[in-house]
Amino acid sequence: MKAEIIAVGTELLLGQIVNTNAQFIAQECANNGIHVHYQTVVGDNPERIRAAVEIARGRADVILFTGGLGPTQDDLTKDVLAGMLGRELKVHEPSMDKIRELFSSRGAHMVESNIRQAHWIEGSDPLENETGLAVGNALTADGTHYVLLPGPPKEMKPMFLHQALPWLRGLLGEAVPLHSKMLKFAGIGESDLENRLIDLIEAQTDPTIAPYAKEGEVSIRVTTRAGSKEEAEEKMAAVVAEIYSRLGKHIYADEDIPIETAIVRIMSGKGLTLAMAESCTGGLLGDLITANPGSADAFRGGIISYSNEFKHKLLNVPQEFLEGDGCPGAVSEPTAAAMAEGIRSFADSDYALSITGVAGPGPSEGKPEGLVYIGLAQRGRETVVERLQLAGNRESVKLKAAKRALFLLWSALVAK
Amino acid sequence: MKAEIIAVGTELLLGQIVNTNAQFIAQECANNGIHVHYQTVVGDNPERIRAAVEIARGRADVILFTGGLGPTQDDLTKDVLAGMLGRELKVHEPSMDKIRELFSSRGAHMVESNIRQAHWIEGSDPLENETGLAVGNALTADGTHYVLLPGPPKEMKPMFLHQALPWLRGLLGEAVPLHSKMLKFAGIGESDLENRLIDLIEAQTDPTIAPYAKEGEVSIRVTTRAGSKEEAEEKMAAVVAEIYSRLGKHIYADEDIPIETAIVRIMSGKGLTLAMAESCTGGLLGDLITANPGSADAFRGGIISYSNEFKHKLLNVPQEFLEGDGCPGAVSEPTAAAMAEGIRSFADSDYALSITGVAGPGPSEGKPEGLVYIGLAQRGRETVVERLQLAGNRESVKLKAAKRALFLLWSALVAK
């Protein structure tokens, strides 16, 4: 099945945002045996959207739209497609109820334009929006399949995975489905990972082995075609076992979750508790942990010790570590250790993480940009401190430092 | 001048990489009065590249290619275009010399395929590659302009800025360039904003007015054509003044920065200090503030008070607010006020923010998902608390709560 992705939005044409939606959809299509031959971006302009659809239906079996389902006059995807297909736009009542409920729960006044988000092309299958208001659509007309997804990634992704993909799989019919297993790595870089598996990657036929990297995360996807999940597991077992035997101490999950989710699951499961003291990451570590529902069971709280006063008064970091000639300074091994121990002791938690470093740009108090110390204090065990020299801009240094600290904690949690 | 960007590469179609090149080129075009009407992605397949070029030259004056200039058999852009235009590919000798020198300086053996990187379409202008080996091309044929850029961003960007852009500016000749002003809003939703400006938006001709929204941010871009920045400012002045007169108390910047950057600038400029106490946002507020270089001047630190113990012991929230029959509870107006006052008093800062709420999914301690209280304590002024009922998933509730708290602080900072 040949596919084309059409992203609709003038903000993409003006380069105000990056088309990450096209990447996500393309990757998922590739994993599901749908061949994307073209991606197109077009602005919020009815004639040009129409022209793009004309071209796409001449060369693709399925057209995947993203964007243009919102409430404003610029959101035109449904209007244009309905017009081209000679179908009416109707109000999808369950979606309309959801919009009304939301506005009434907020005590806010619903404006007329919000109705547009409940529009639905006559005769299509509505695709529920789990995380937003605009309903999606899927339909087949004159042999072409159309899938309409919203533009915001947090709405588009769940709609694609939970609604559009099953609908598309229905079209694929008898084909032997793809199964894959995602192995998630921490504490190892992309090229290092690839080098340690290069013989497997180069010799791959079935199952296939593909490395993926995004900021702060590295993954391997093992994929095969099989009639059942059990058969797929069996076909993948040998190569998965080989990867574990080489790099098991870096694999924190065999599903697509971030390391903080793995940590919260382990800690909640065992009734363990966590606290943290962050300097250069400024709250990012806490933000990552608390992104997980249920994190309140494990997470007691944290201190963002951006000033020495916070480090000393709240974390009991000795004044002589922080001030005076020849003192180790705020960014140092003893300070990282004292921060972790200070917050663990206050929170009486089983584990505590600390991070202190120079996020940049430029050096600070004589320490180079990217120098970071991470500490782990543990009930009844010795405190561990690691020194990192990280590359990248401020945002990147913060994220890498936080992810590395999480890897230190995860390693302690799974150690025998 | 109408433009189309064609990114060539199967890795884009498979979603292995994100098309950041299209964003970069689109943004630069917009800034230089070149109107990108379409972006296309096509794989390393000669027939499909040819088909994409046929379509593009029917709808664009200039086609900007990126990718497919490398040494491998999959790098086809020059070959396909030369074939379509009936021109020969020749070796560009200065580029060839550079390739030879590089290999000899490394003591490496140059393979035949490296010659491909020095290929050059007969009669085109070569575009020097400052950071790599593949030479670019720019040419005009049958009224269409073609610019061929490499795929790796670190090669493409300098070639675009230093070689292609001057070449394109030469084509634009007398054309009057575009100027635009970005107005950034907080504390107001996308549809509300649009409704309050709908008459302006619908009546727009020159300058144009376009609303944009991304998670937690709403913006308006006002754009006009003018010979100089001063002339543009003058043409935009009336409509900008009208927008300010209607919604000025929501406009935190007239450039594309997030509200936390505006806050850090104001506070650093005035020597004001900030601290914070976060519960449901879990560190996100601190993370946003500390994303800004120089935030250490203003930001003293924060408490992530995820447990009642942290709220009571570190923030002095009275025990009777948190426990016992009929107590207001952790998610309540008095607790939010006490948190803000507690951290302000400890940090002795000029301002302090607090956030306490139910991020979800589901209710907590009898309070509904999305209920959030934000507090602002101020030196010598009364503490303010706002009650919010937010929609969306956990991540979205956290972000909206943090952005709303930042708006509360910004409003206090700019109040007379």
C-alpha cells in the first residue's frame, strides 16, 4: 500500500515549527508495512490544499493528513476534502457533547467556532481524540483512503496509534503482520551502541535490527513478520538474547518508555521512596519523574538549590565546601555527595539523587561548561558520585545530566 | 517569487530523521520575501524524484533541493536534474582538488565514487561547500530556478546562507522584502484571542495578521512588505496599536520568546529575585525558568513539595490546612497562599510562585483532575491566589498550570 503524508499548516511553510508529525507517521507506516512515497507540506490555503490532494490521489492509495482540524477559519482540511468528495460536513454529536462539557466544566462560554472541531465528513469513520477536542476522520472514496489527523503532536500521536493504525491494518488485510520489540538503553551513546552491535546489524535479514536515537535516549527496534505474537517472540528470541548478553546492564525496558517511567514502576512496586536536590537541571529531574501518573507514591519531593544559600540551609552542604579560597565549590564531588545525603536525610527516603554542574553557555566559577556531578545517596549504603563532561547547549546539558542521574538510580535499583 | 523545497532522501520517508532542513530553508525564505508554497519529501528513486520536479516546476518559480549530493549510488539529485534539463554532468575541478587534498592529507585512498561529490551541472553556478565535500549548484532553465544543496545540516546551512541566498537575492531584484512582528500572548486561549481580533483578521490585507498556537503559547504575526524596517514599522503601527489597545495586558513580548524568558529579562534588569514552591508541576516551573542563561541572577531556588511533609516542614504550611476533617487540603487556596509565602520568606526573595493541584489522571483527595491553585507572594504586597480548572492530560495540565503561574508573575512585574 502506497501512502502520502500531507501536513497542512502555514506555520510549517514559514518554518516556524518542524514537521515532527511527518517523521512520526512515516516511522509508524514503515513499521507497519505501509510504504510512504511522498510527504507534502501545504499552507492553510484551500486551492493549494485541493491541488495537493489531486496530486496525492494520483500517486498514493492512502493519504494521511495532519493539521487543519482546529477551531479557526484557517483550519480547512475537512472543508476542502468534503468539498472535493461532494460530501457534507456534519456535527459529530459525541464530540460536540465533549466540547460542551469541557466549556461548561470550566464555566467558560463556548464560541461558535468550536463547533468546527466536532465536524465530521458524512459517511466517514470518526477517530476519537483522546487528548483534545478535534475529532479525526477516516474514509474510503473512489478507491483512495483518507485519514485526517489533528496537528498538535500530543493529539495526533494517540489518535494515530489507537484509531488510525487499526483502521489502516484493516485495509492491509491478509498480509502477515509486523511485530516488533523496542529495547531501550541508557548510559550509552548511539555510536557506542551501534559499534557494539555492528556485526548483528550488518548481518540482519529477519528479524531486522534498527537503532534509533533521540535527545537523551537510544533504542533498538527488533522487527519480524509473523502470524502471531508468540511466533514473533520465538523468531526474535535469539537476537534479543544476544543483545541482552552484550549490553544488558544498559537495557532498562523492552517497551517504548522513558527511563523515569521504568524507575517509578520499580520503586512503586517495591514501596521504595525517592527525593532529589537539583542545581543546574533546575527542576527538570523532578519534572521527568512527576510526568508519571502514580509517581506520588514514590516521590517525596525535592529542592531546586539554585543558590548556595539553598544548598547550605536546606541541604546542609557545609559552608566550607561552597565558600573560601581553595574550597571545592558548588560544582564538585563533595558538594554533590552532600546534596544527595542532605535531601535523603531530610526526606528520610530510600534513595536520593543530586545534580550540580555548569549548564552554560560559558564557564561558571572557574568550572567549564558541561561539567556536571551527579550523586546518589542510598539508605544503608555508600553514596556514589559520578563526574560527567557533557557536550551541547544549555538545554542539552540539562537533559543529558538528568538522564544520566536517572541511569545511576536505575542501575542501583536493579543491582543484585 | 514562489518557491518549493524538495528534500530528497529515503531516510526522511522512513521517518529515521526529522526534516529540520525544510524548516531552516523555509524560515530563511520567509525572512527574505520568498514564498514557500509547498514542501515535498521524496526518496532516493530516480522516477519519483523526476515526477516531483515535474510537479514543482509547474507551481514554483524556484525549486530548492536538499539532499542527494553525496558520493553513493543513492545520491541522485544532480543526475536526475541534469537528465531532465538535457545537460551534462561535469567535474568541478576546484571541488575535485579539495576532495583529493583531503584524502591525501588523511593518507586515505580516494574511491571512484567520491568524484560524484564534485559533479556539477553544465552551465550552472557552483555553490561552495565550506564544511563538506559535495559542491552545490544553482541554475536557471526555461524560467525555473534550481538550487541544489547537500543534506547534512552542517553543510547545507552555511551553503544556503553564504552562497544560495545571495544568488536568490540577485533574482529578487527590485522586490520589496517582507517584515514581520511577532506578538506573544499569555493568559488567553487561541479561540478567545481570535474572537477578540476577528474583525481585524477578516479585514486584513496589508499588513496581514495571522494567529499561531502551540502548547502553552499563543501568538499573532503581523506582516507587511516595505523597503526598510522603519517603513514596515510605520505601516504596521496602527494595527499593532489596535491589538495592544484590546489585549495589551496579555502581550508579554513583541518577539518570539517564551514568557519565562521575558520574566528573567525583567527581573535581571531590575535586580529582582524569585523563588518557588511547586507540587503538581513537580519541577517544571523551575525547569522553564532555568532554561534561560543568566537566570541564576534572579532565581534563588525552589521546593518541589510533592509530599505534605515537604509542605509543612519546609514551607511552613500549617498542619491544620493539610490534615483532619474539613481541612482545606493540599490542593486549596490557603495552602497555595501559605506555600508562596513560605518559600518567599525562606528565600527572602522579592517574588515567589506556588502551584498545587491535581495533574491527573483522575481525582485526588476528593479534588477533580485539572483543579489547580497558583499563588504569588510579593515583598510588601498582598499574596494573590488564582483557581484554575484545566483540561488535558497530565503533561498538558502541568504545562498550562506553569504557564499560567508565569503569567500571574509577569502581570505583577509589569503592573504600574
